[in-house]
Amino acid sequence: MFLLGLIVHNVAQARAAARLGDESALGAGFGTVRPDIHVGLDASVWYLLLGLGLPRRVPIRLRGRPAALALLAGPLATIVFALLVAVLQRLLQPLVPGPDVVYDGMRRAVGLLLLHAVFFLLPLPTLDGGRALREVGPRGIRSALREHRMVGSLLLYILWVVLWISNVAPAVLRALLIGTQALTSWLPV
């Protein structure tokens, strides 16, 4: 489920960029659901070790507002996908008496997908939020983000670990799961 969420993130960015006039990501294969295009071996290992999955960067040649819209399509699609999984989980709940591995796995996937969407929106140079701000943010923020755009993935993994150790990530995860549960509680069971 989680891997599919990362693929949905990238496909959404590639298709949004194409709709806005840049088909380079589609040409590079990011419009497909092939896992090898979206997630590298190194990212898979880091995900297994730390729980942070960073998909490959979707090449977007757009500038300004169109670029920001294409970049934000990824986290938005991840949120929508997580909510669809949450709805499916809620609808399957009555069919599964007692604890179930699939049900629990879906719940964890929803939480991780939502947490990743929030993480991707952080205003850091290599994440979607920072890349979008670099395109449309105030001049001072744009120049600061351009200066620091070489912030590597290793620093993102370090930040991820710090957020978990400091209990920020678990608190955000709990809030996201409570919110998702509240949203899906209206569904018939």
C-alpha cells in the first residue's frame, strides 16, 4: 500500500505537469506505475531502516505557478489515496472479526501516507513544499531556498529520525489517524 502511495505521488506530479504543458516527466516514465521508475533501491533500504520513503524526484521543467501546482499535486494525491485506503479499511472492518493483519496494515499505511504527505510539504529545498515555494514564494524565501537547494537526502533522513526521537512525528501521526478515523466514522459499518 505504501509503495503504491509513493507511486501515486509521482504519477500525480507527472500528469499534472503534462496537463500544464511539460511532458518531460511522462517521457521519463513517471506517468507509469512501474516501481523501478519511482523508487530506487537506496530509498527502499532507507524506508526499511527508518520508515521514510523518498520517491525519485519527478523532473519538472515548468516555472512559477504551474511548477508549484504540479509539485503540490504529489502530496495532495498522497492524501487522497490515504483517505481512499481509510474508507476501504472502514468498509472492510465489519467483515473482519477481531484483530487482522490486513486491517492493521491498512491502518499503518494510512498513517504513514498522511505523515509522508505532511513531510513532503515541509518548506525544505528538496521536498515538494520547498520546491513549490522556490517557484512562487516571497523573493527572500525563494532566494534562500535556491541557495540551499543542494540539501541532500541524508539530511532529510536525519530530520526524520529527529522528528521521531523528539516525539513530534508520533504526535502528528496520532493526530492524523484520529482525524482520519473521525472522517470515516460516518460510513455505515
